[in-house]
Amino acid sequence: MKRIEAVVRVSSLEAVKEALEAEGIFGLTVEQVRGYGRQFGRTDRYQGSTYAMNLLPKSKIVTVVRDEDCETAIQAIVSACHTGEIGDGKIFVSEVLDAIRIRTGESGDAALQ
């Protein structure tokens, strides 16, 4: 099993959710986070004053998928978020040793379905 964490633009969240559902991948955890990468934030003006906004709002999407669904999930996220501009986001993939469904006690791939 693989854990996929994607940090994407807030405006891309719904598109990612729909793209994953279209591929048969359900079960997401979403957090609203703040951060920056190569964009280094942005500069805004408020009531005549200029200030730096270094941490931009982002959405962090976490899902755990079977090994064979990993590439499909990654491609769905990339296709939903890609604009070609700085700030599209990042995807991190890590190994998951086990998953247990608390209600039934199922473990492994069976706990994901």
C-alpha cells in the first residue's frame, strides 16, 4: 500500500477529488495548510502599505491506495492540478505497512475498500 500526500492550490481541491473518484479511488483526508515553495509567497498592498505574505494557503490531500492504484492516483492528481505555473503543488508517496478498519477488524488491502 502507498500513502499519497498532495499539497495543491486550494482552487484545485474539488478537481482532484473528482479526478480520483472517476478512477475509483475513494477515501480522502483534506487539511487546509499554509506554506510556500519556489513562489516564496507574494507581496500585497493593504491601505497603502505593502506587506509580504510568505505563507500561502494550500490544500493537503492524503489518501492510501493499493500498490497497483498508485500510478493511476498520481496521474489523476497531476492532470487535475497542472497549469504549468509555479505553485501547482507537490506529491509525496510513501510506503504503508498496514491499514486496519476499526469497525470490522479487516486489515491490508481489504481495509481500503
